[in-house]
Amino acid sequence: MVAGEASKDGSGKAESQLRKGVLEYCVLGLLRGGARYGVELLEVLGAVNVMTTSQGTIYPLLARLRREGLVDTTWQESPTGPPRRYYVLTPQGEAALAEFTEIWPHFRDAVDRFIAD
């Protein structure tokens, strides 16, 4: 790949860095609607091409969010296999998401201003 050019499949460095920067808040946003398990989060994120990620990314992220007190977990039986660990927002997670939600439009608008033609 030539420096400064995105790869043909759209998975260039800029896209990867942006995804890393916002993935945590996307996960918190998905949990705002209720508890979800890891594979379910992967499927929902994967439905939006630029947010596709892997188990090797999502599970360490979820573990970190848990350590930081932003999510909590419960185990629930699965009708199709072993029990699943479900993740749910804590009040601290809700506060972090609210802060990001407030900041994001200003951040997005600032970036748009700098990169506009």
C-alpha cells in the first residue's frame, strides 16, 4: 500500500484508528438498551462494516470495561449451548456514555471543519 492511500477494502490505518477510538463508546451505547453477550455485540457491530471487529478485540475490551466499573456481568443459561456472560451498563458506564454523547458532536464538527475542502 502506498503511504497516504487507503487500502482497497477500506480497512486502512485511519479507519482502524477511528474504530479503536470509538469502539468502547459504541459498546456502551449498545448496552444502553439492555444486557447483551459478547457474540451478540460482535454481530451487531459487524452489521456496520466499519465497526466490524473480532473476538480478540471485543473480549479484552469488555474485560477492561468491567475492571473500570463501566459494565457488570451476569451468567445466564443459553437455549443453544453453555451459559453466556451478559454485560450490562453500570451507573458509571451510563455517565461515561453521557459524557461521550455530549462531546462527540463537537468533536465530529471540529474534525469536519479541518478536513473539509
